Amino acid sequence: MTNQTINTGGSTLSQIGLINALFIDQATNSIYVSDTGSYCMPTYCYGSNNNRIQLWSLVPGTIAGTTVAGIGAYGAPGLYNAIAASYGLYVDLSV
């Protein structure tokens, strides 16, 4: 088999660990994802908790999201955009 794509969870911009909430913006054809987990197999974890909100375009061919909130590390010193385990998501489209 050629050109095989294997999709796994993770913490890079092209991966998602654990989705807890979604928001679909039909006006911009994009989706906001509350990504709070990590992708773990029984013997290995591909990164720690993601703790981020990512914006993904729904345009075909999109291969990576953009982190719009959170830095992927809860409680990092001196950083005000750190979040932990968001279980809801609200997007104010009037801004």
C-alpha cells in the first residue's frame, strides 16, 4: 500500500489528544476544539496533557490547527494563557 496515512492522537498542531468540547463556526467554515488530553498507549504517552483550544479550518486539505488559547502546559510560571482541563467551550462571534 502506498501513500498510507496513519492518524494518531498527540500534542502537535496536526494532532488532537482528547476532545471535550466543539464549536462549529459556519460563517468561517471552521471548528474550535477543546483539546485537554494526551494520547497514550499502554506503554507510552505521546506528550502530556494538551490543555489548549485549537481552531481548525474545515476546508479540505487542512492538516494542522492553530492554538488560540492555552499553551499546552497548565500552570507554567508567568504565563496568563495557561488553562487546564476545559470541559466547555463558548466562542463570542461578535468580537
